Amino acid sequence: MASKDEKPESSGFFSAITSSVRNWGSAMHKSVNGSVEGRGGFMQCGNSEFPLESRAWMAESGRVAGSAPADPDPESGQSRPESGQWTLLLGYEGLEVVNPEGGTEDAEEEAQRGRWKQEDRDSYWKMMHKYIGSDVTSMVTLPVIIFEPMTMLQKMAELMEYCHLLDLADECEDPYMRLVYASSWAISVYFAYQRTWKPFNPILGETYEMVNHRGFTFISEQVSHHPPMSAGHAENEHFTYDVTSKLKTKFLGNSLDVYPVGRTRVTLKRDGVTLDLVPPPTKANNLIFGRTWVDSLGEMIMTNMTTGDKVVLYFQPCGWFGAGRYEVDGYVYNASEEPKILMTGKWNESISFQPCDVEGEPLPGTELKEVWRVAAVPENDKFQYTYFAHKINSFDSAPKKLLASDSRLRSDRYALEKGDMAKAGAEKASLEERQRAEKRSREAKGEKFSPRWFDLTEEVTATPWGDLEVYQYNGKYTVHRAAVDGSDCIEEVDIKSTEFNPWQYADLTAK
């Protein structure tokens, strides 16, 4: 730290704040509960405990950056404000502008990337400030300028990019390595989830199909509009994947908390093992002011429902000046909650593992081994897409006789993909009005919407963010796809010319 006689490089209140926190910012991390506590030889992180000895090992090797609580100020002896308190002191709670990677040209760079110009930012803030503290999942009509040419149904499929890890989990005989492979698969999608563009909300009855990637078949469907809920199913010779998703959000002014209310289950076919996944929440920062960036923080828990073994991974929150961002650490535990394998890495780069003892220390004679590394990505991609994301949008990954309700066929999505912002906005408004018209007609007839490929069960499952009604794959799509693929008389048509049609009432016009 600079001596008392040294002068700051620049003057001003914010410069003084920056100078005072520069050398201790990396220590400003909090767990899910806001602190890191020691109890009985264990470090408490959220709801999980890590052996203190292993914490020391991780800290020495840089694997738990900034996990210690902040020290008192050496000059005053008082505790320093925690991350986010500066804006509270200034009266702008919920409006902090944070750039974890530094830089001073945020507004200009965002404008160059196709986002907010000053006049857009100001008008949007006037519209949105009244929603602070609310769940804005489906209550706000958003401008197409913040969207990416992909729907939430397609985004659900991004989890399948590294599904070969599930194949390895199914082939693995070691029950703990099985969880290493499966949890690494669950982590891998967060590289794609850091994109700062919003996907389109699916229309009720909309679907997405995908084939021609690592031998699996994927189908997802929008099963409810209020609240917005999607269901998905994927399958190959090694695993089945089933998810019911209902995102819950909290708008905080310049940021948005996203809570993954849902149920994700993977069944490994060889031994019939079922894995349950509870992912961490995500926070989108600087939605209006500053450079937009996304962080995932808190616990990810994957449980083997057959044996009771589990893996608990802690996603470090981003600290001052980006300290700790992307870092993931944790352990695979047996049913007696004894650590068996430690895992560490960054969710935007790679994950490694190493066998450990009951204290969480690496076993002698073992070394860290990499289990997953992010694949190469296109350079300077406008929407920060991976090659797999482009494949998701491509008709090359579509099956024969694509359903007319498929997301690829949405006129607003396609227009945005081609760079026609005006047409994308107009088509989005038209689809949303058609959906409202269908709802009015359905209510007038006293009818209810019934999904085609998924059935609502009587099961209600508890999640950390609320209860969830569970939809179950009904198997009809498998029968449909087998019939189509086995037919020799499929008419050759230009898929791209197919009109998007998720509608329940074919002849309904918006009015």
C-alpha cells in the first residue's frame, strides 16, 4: 500500500475510493450467505462445508481467490465497506456500474456493439425504473435491440454441446468420477451463458428440435405462457436428459437477478443412475449504464439419487477489479459426506480434478487432471456465439420434416439474424399480438392449452427459489420422429420457406 506521503495519481472522490480499495479488492468476496465462516475445522460456504485444510491448499495455489473476509483498515481499525456498499452510501443502491475488466470506454463500446446510445438509454430507464424489485420475466415488452437471434428453447439446447461428458459418465464404473464427468458437463454451458444478449421468449406451443450432433435427439416445447415455462428432453444411447424450466427474475434497476427455478434430471442408461442438478443463480450487470456483463455465483449441487453421493461446487462471485471471477471450486462427496475428489477451475476455461483424503487434501502421488476445456470460438462474433450456437440456429441440425412450430422459423428471430432490426421489431410485435389473440379466443371458448410433447404431472417439487410444477416427456415425439425418419415418401420442401406455426387455432387473425 502506498505510504502516507504519497499523493494519489488523480484527484476526486471516486479516484480516492479506487486508490483506497485497489490493494484489498481481491479479498472482497462473499459466500452465498454473505461471509465465509469457520466452524469445527470446516469453512462454511453457503450451505456447504469445505475442510479448512483444503481451503489453505486451494488458497496457496490460487484456487480460492479472495475467499477470506476483508481485514480492518490498518489506519482507522474499522471494517471496510463490502462490495456494493459504495453505491448504497451514495444513494444509488441497485444502480452500481461495475466493469470487472477495467476500461473507461464502456458506453462507446456498447454503442459500437449495437446497444444503447445515450438517447435510448435515457428513455429506457424512464420506462423501466418503475419495475425495480419486480419479476420481469414476462411483464415487460423489451426492445429488440437487446435481443440475440435465438429463443429460450434453443438456449436450453446449448447444454448439449459437451454431452460427450455424459457419455463418459455412463461408461465410467467409478461412482465418484461419474460425478466429475457429469458435473463438468453441467458447468460447461456457463461459458455460453455469459453472453449479454437476451433470447426471445418462446410463443406458447413453440418447439425446437435438434439432431446431427453426437448422436442425440433434442426436443423442447413452451408449455406455459403465464408463468413462462419450458420443458425439454434429450436422449442418446448413453443418457436421457429431462428438464422443466421456469425462470424467476428480480429487476434491480441496472441489474437483473435470474433464479433457475426448475428441475433437471439426467439418467445414465447403463446402471440406471439418476442425477439431480440444482444450478446457481445468475446476475446480469449494467443492463442500461456501463458495459453489460454476466456473473454466476453460489452453489451448484448435483446429487446421485440412487446412491446419495453428490458434488458441491461453489461459483465465486466477481470481486473488485474482477478478482475471483469465473472461479469454481468444490468436492465430490460420498453418501457419508466425506470428500473423495476435489474439483477446481474456471467456468469460462477448464475444469480439473484430483483425488483427495477425508480432510480434502490431495492424495500423495496424484496430480490435477483436466476433464473439460472450452472449445475454440469464432473471433469477433457479433453475438458472442460459439460454433455450437451457430449450429443450433442452422437448419443443418434440423431433422427431416421439421415441425412448423420450430424456433428457427420465427420471422423476428430470422430478421434479427440477418441484421434487419426494424423488421425484427415489427415481426416480434406481430407474433406477440397473435399470441394475445389466441389467449382471448381460448378463454372465450373455455378451453385450455395442452402441450403436444410433454404432460403436466401432479408432482410439485421444491427448489431454493420456490415450488415448481413438473412436466414429463410423454414419448410421443420419439414415435413421431421414428415414423418420419422411416418414411420413404417425404416430400422434399425448402424448410426455410415453411411458415412458423405454433398456433392452436389455425385460422385465427390478431384482432
